[in-house]
Amino acid sequence: MTPTATPLGRSLSESFRTVPVPAGRVGIGNLRAYIGPGFLVAVGYMDPGNWATDIAGGSAFGYTLLSVILLSNLMAIVLQALSVRLGVGAGLDLAQACRAGYSRATSFVLWMLAEVAIIACDLAEVLGTAIALKLLFGLPLPWGVAITALDVFLILALQRYGFRKLEAFIIGLLALIGACFVFELIHAQPAWGAVLGGLVPRPEIVTDPAKLYLAIGILGATVMPHNLYLHSSIVQTRAFDDKRQAIRWATVDSTLALGLAFFINAAILILAASAFHFNGRTDVAEIDEAYRLLTPTLGVAGASVVFAIALLLSGQNSTVTGTLAGQIVMEGFLDLKLPVWLRRMVTRLIAIVPAVIVVGAAGDQGATQLLILSQVVLSLQLPFAVVPLVYFTGKKQLMGDYAAPRWLQLLAWFIAAVIITLNVTLLWGML
């Protein structure tokens, strides 16, 4: 069954085609109108789940896993470009395409898997925010988790002033996070020659079970399933007339944004490697432990506070975009017709309730382990979003002239095969 280019309903209908694209402009003059969605997507590539895996990887193995961050980021650029192509070329987000293109049973299974991925993603985000609130203000983790429910009202307040204001808010927080890590790296003084060496992949990453587990976690934290659903929907906030130009500049937007995400992810791992691994602390895996050690290790007053502020900003950013993704998945797969505030509250509670239960059961000590586990769960779910995306964007019947060219299809199928192979390897090792 092949989905049509006219969906039964619109995800994020309140924001559909609300951002104008100036007529008459050509070339790079149009880029400004398309800047925004890519940065909302990039938020998911630097959420607190990334912090947990990057800190653990840098502390334990130095710069070795930098190559995993780089390769994951390159995979993400390709997959997000396909999401843009689907949203603009077919006028469908990925959830709508799955619902229209597969049987009801298959669509239901994919919806359930997408919800599991969003719960795992939101678990990382709310735990990260809660950990930051605890570090900065001494707030107990369960209370910090509960506070993240207020993100729903933040989104509603921002979107009252237009989708552009929401994008500006997210980009502003990203800029602050980037500034925090520039500060940290200046004082960490990493060995930049060794950093460059870490960008080269090594066979031991696959053959060493401990490194492979963290590598899978980094992959799951970097290439996130919910971002494929999110991006294919929010590119439709632009009121474009020329689809080919829209695909081009929306792809440039996401590529630039993912470049920033790579810098921040790499900075977290480099900071952990420089501050801990090369000072004999290869056992630092907890975020709160990293917070306590940063100031005395670097010898810079405020280093730990800057680190915690960046974590809080990262968690806040991620919960906002995660809630949007949850709404898109629920609307796209189920075509639910509920008030905006209720849809967002439901998707938020789906994540918060399990997070409160998990924090209550595992306590503070298990929070970072849960963050890493959530990223592995995301990686295991990733093929169930990637395969449909690659399949639909290669279908001429759906995409018409905007179908992915042959070389891009082959590259995307290769990426899907790599992701599946790594996951199978991880599962085999666990068994």
C-alpha cells in the first residue's frame, strides 16, 4: 500500500505553514526563512542522555569514542536530510506516512515502538533536568522530575506568539550551552593532537564489549528516532511555494545545526577525557560526580556551576522538543483530535510517570545508569524509524520528482544496515 501526499489531518496544525518565506528571493537570501527547524532537531542530539554516555566514554576511554560521535553525526545529517525530503516533497510526516503506507497492525506496532522511544528519550531529558536542579539548588530528584511537567505550559506560551518565537528560544539556549563548553574547554586544555587522533575509528571499539556498549549508547543518544518524526513535521511550518528550494535550504539548516550538536557532544567527551581520564580517574560515570570533580580538577572557580547550568539548559531544551515530537507521533499514527493543551499534557505524562517511578525505585545512584540504558533502548528502536524513512523517501509513487536519488538511497540503506548490525552485535553480546 502506498500513502498519498494528502494526509487526513495535519500534525501541529496550529503551526502549519505559519512561517512566511519571502517571495522573489533566490539563493542564500532564502536561508534565513528556513533557519530554525534544524536547531529544534539538533536539541535531541545533545540532550542529557548524550551527557551520560559522553562522560562515561571520555572518562573510561579517553578520546577513543570521538570517532563514534563523528560517524553518528554524519549518519544523522543524512537521515535528517531524508526527513526534510519526506516532509516537504510528500507533505507527510513520518508517522502519517507509516499510518497510510502500512497495514493497521504494522502501523500499530510502529506506533508502540515510537512511544517506547519517546519514553526512553523523555526519561533521559527529565532525569537530566532533575539532576541539574539537584546540583544547583539541592532539589530532590522526584521533585525535579515533577517540575518538568511545566514545560507543557512553556511551549503553549511561546507558541502563542508564533512558531518563530519557539525556535528563537531554543536557538538562544543552544548558544548559551555552546558558550558554557567553550569556557570549559579553554580551562581543560585538552591535547588537540590526541583529540584529532580520536576522530579516527579503531577496531577495538567493536571488539571490546565495554566500548561497544558505550558506542551503541552514543549512537542511540546521537541518532534519535523521535527526531525523524519531529523534523518531517516541523519543516512544514514554512509557507514555501518551491519544494525543491525548500528541501535545499531546510537541509542546509539541519546540517548547520547538527554541526553545532557535534561540537557540544565532542566537547562533553573531550572535557571528561581531559579532566578525568588523563588524571587517572577512569571511573567517573555519574553526572553528579563529574560536577563535584570539575572545579578541583581544573582548578577554576565556577567550572562545576557552569557545567550544571549547561545541563539544565540542555534538559530544558530537550523536554520542549521531546514534547513536540510526542504530539506529532500521537497525531500522526492515531489521528487524534484533542485540544492542544491536552495532547501535550498526555504526551508529557507518558514520560514523567515512568520517570518518577524509576527514580523512586532506583534512587539517586541509579540515575546516570538509567540515562545510559535509555540511550541503548533508543538505539535498539532506531531501525524501526530509519527503515520506513528510507523506504518512503525512495518511493517514486509517493515522492514524485522529489524522491531521493539513487546514490542517497544506497547511502541511507548502508547506514540502516550499520545501525542494525551494531544492535544485533550488542544483543548477541548481552545474551
